[in-house]
Amino acid sequence: MEIRSFGDSLFVMHADAILIWFGPYLGNGLVHMIGSHTLRIVEGLAGK
């Protein structure tokens, strides 16, 4: 993707900075949600 204007390049730079800052929190929440769901499935299969 080619960016030809300074304004567009600043927009992309800020969007990337926000994603870099927010990404680990989003990933951690997703992993926690999947892990708790998997735990409920395993407990259901074990009959607890």
C-alpha cells in the first residue's frame, strides 16, 4: 500500500501506535476468555 500524502502517513502512524499499545491488552483478554471457556468444557466432561 502506497501512501502519498503527509496527512495520510500521520494517520497511519497514529493508528499503528494505538494498535501497538492496545494489542497486548486485547490479546490477553481473548486468551483469558478462551481459557476460561476451555476450563468449563473440561470440567463438564469430567463431571464436576
